[in-house]
Amino acid sequence: MSFVPQLRIPATYMRGGTSKGVFFRLQDLPAFAQAPGKARDALLVRVIGSPDPYGKQTDGMGGATSSTSKVVIISPASVPGHDVDYLYGQVPVDGDFIDWSGNCGNLSSAVGPFAIANGFLDPARIPRDGLCTVRIWQANIGKTIVAHVPVRAGEVQESGDFELDGVTFPAAEIALEFLDPADEGEDGGAMFPTGQLVDELDVPGLGRVRATLINAGVPMVFVEAATLGYDGTELQPAINEDKAALARLEAIRAAGAVRMGLIGDVAQAAARPLTPKVAFVAPPKDYVASSGKPVAAADIALLARAISMGKLHHAMMGTASVAIATAAAVPGTLVNAAAGGGTRDVVRFGHPSGTLRVGADVRQVDGQWVATKAVMSRSARVLMEGTVRVPVEQVAGA
């Protein structure tokens, strides 16, 4: 076998919220990967180290979980009034494809800092000290995200005292605004695609299951924890070590996807693992988070547990948090009922790693619920920057 040097591609490895991913500038990708298609996907899948039948992604940049098997491409804004385009790809650990169907709310917090540090903003826009506002076009779903990034001495401030459950160390706070999170996006449709606040799904092995189907931040299928025999305080081992439980949750997700019009048949759900997401909710209850930190029922409005790429998430996905806050604000949804009913524009919920506070502005227009904005705080940090290397002979189309 002849020696072929590896491709060397400039990249930045970043944490955003409770996720990690490999960030690229579009212009730095090889010419064959600068346009969407199989060649780009093959390259990025190999960067991450998938598909890996061992489930470890040892020979790539992935971290063997849904939270750490991600890629991001940043490019100059294609939409007026924005600073950058942000394209997100979720790579299955054991799959040889990328799901581009949704956004990552956690990695959204790293886009602003990356854009500032990599010259996408006019230097005149960047204060020496203060907050720099970055308007992001989320290209996967056609939405606007506004990031408020702290800057000190003209550079992104990464250190701070903001604590985020699910992240060990404190960092600087980055406030995110998700504008019109339930407006028509890639898949179209209203905030409640079926027109109902609560639907009944026919799920094999479970019968008829009550669910709230919502498109806010990300398409979501919410069910009651009690339906599955849970109380909402479950941590990862209780779910992820139970293959039958995961199969039931996937069956619910697939049924919800069909009812929402995202796929035509449940058999198509496997090819679209990123969206919709499925979560179960319950009224507040005391529990101990995965870190050992006690969470008191009095400090939260409800409990929420969400599945990401077939496994219980260790904390809560950012886009799912938007959906939770939005659904909690609408009387009559299962999420609102778990939170005790009534109306609210802010909700604090309990997840496996602790708690999270998210705000959502909702209103009714001509009898239909719409969401104008969701707000939450995250943090982000550069973990490593330089070049990622990829064996060129293992990349189809290179």
C-alpha cells in the first residue's frame, strides 16, 4: 500500500453548553467538501470517528456520546441582517451518515465566540469591554439566534462565575435569544402541527399514549413519565441500561414523527435520529442529580428527561429546553400540566444533571399559539485549536 499523507484541515474543538463539537470555517474545508453532499458527509463522519462498532470513536474526535459527536460549519452570512451562517451536523456513533435535520441549542452558544475570534465580525462592532451581539442564521432550520457574548480587552471572555448544571467548571455567561422558535422552518407547520395540545398515539406494545407534539426550537414529542412507569427522577443508568425502555421510547418517537408529518412511515425514523426528540415529564419531586447534588421539588416547576440519539441525555439539550419552556407556557399541554397548570413566561425544570431556567414568550394569534422568543443562558470555551487530520484514502469522494 502506497503512503498517502493525511488531509490537514484547520479546526477548533469547542465546548458549547453541555455539548462538544468540531468547528470549521467553510473556507477551510477541502474544495470537495465545501458544498453539501456525500463527499462532505463522508469527510466529517471520518473526522468524528464513525461508524464505530465498538461504540468509542477512538480513531476520531468524537466522544462516544450524542453530546460529543457533533460538527459545525461556520460561513459568512447568507441572509441580510446576520453575521454568520451556522450549520450543525449530528453524527451517530455507529452510523455512517450525518443528520442535518435540526439544531444544537448547546453548541449555539459557541457560535458567537467562534465568529468573533475568527474574523466574521467587523472589528468596529466588537467592544473593548462589554457585550458583543452576534446575529446567527441557523441554516439547518432557517431561524435567527442572537448571542450576547462577553468581551474583555477586545477578546472573547471565557472565564467567569456562571455555573451550568452538567458542566463541571464555571465560565462566562452567554445569553441566547431564539427568535420565532416555532415559526415555520425546514419542515413547515404550526407550533402544534396537529392543531391539538394533546394527541393520542398508537404505539406498539404500549397502546394509546397521550402526547404533546410541538415544534419549538426542535420538533418534540412529550409524554407523561407515569405512562412509562417512571416518576421523572430517573438518571442515565435507569434508562440507558434498559434496552426495552429505549425501544419503547423510540417507538413513541417514531409514532410522533409520523403524526407530525416529519416522516411518512415509522420505518423511516431510523434514518432521522436527530429529530423529533422524545421526552417524558412529571410534577416536581425531590431527587439527587448525577453529580450528587440534591434538587428540591420546591426549587423546580417540573421534571424533564429527554432522549438524544437513542439514549437518555446526561442533562438537557438546548433546543429541547426551548420546547420545554414553550410548552410549559401554554395551558393544556402535558408539560404545562406537569408544571401545575396556569400561565408562565419562565420555567425552571429538573434534569439528570440539575436544573435549568428558560424563558419563553407565547401568545395566541387567530386562535393559534405562536412563540416569539425563547431565552436561556449557556457558556462556551475553546478546548483546542489547530488542524484535524483525516486519512484521505478513507474518505469517499476526496
